[in-house]
Amino acid sequence: MVEMSDTISFIEKLAERRSQLIQRAEDATTEGERQHWLEVAEQLQIMIHLHTTPIAA
């Protein structure tokens, strides 16, 4: 069974990675590269949301 601390650690790592990707987008040299990193960051944001939103019974 997954411990709550493991889940929190996973979410924190996703958030950290998302921040790194946003920084990559800001540092991008082309619009295509910038858009790519923003899309990946958005996917991570969705994963974070799915792991932090309570499930309705």
C-alpha cells in the first residue's frame, strides 16, 4: 500500500519538475521549443491535480 508520505513526495517532485519545465520554456530560443515545454508542464499540472483532488464517492 502506498504511504501518504510517498504520495506527498511524488507530488512535490512533480511540482518541482513542472517549475523546471516552465523555466526551460522561459529560456527557450524558439517559439516551438517554448510551446513544447509549456505543454509538458501543463501535463504535469494535470497529474498534480489528479493526485490532489479528492475522489467523489
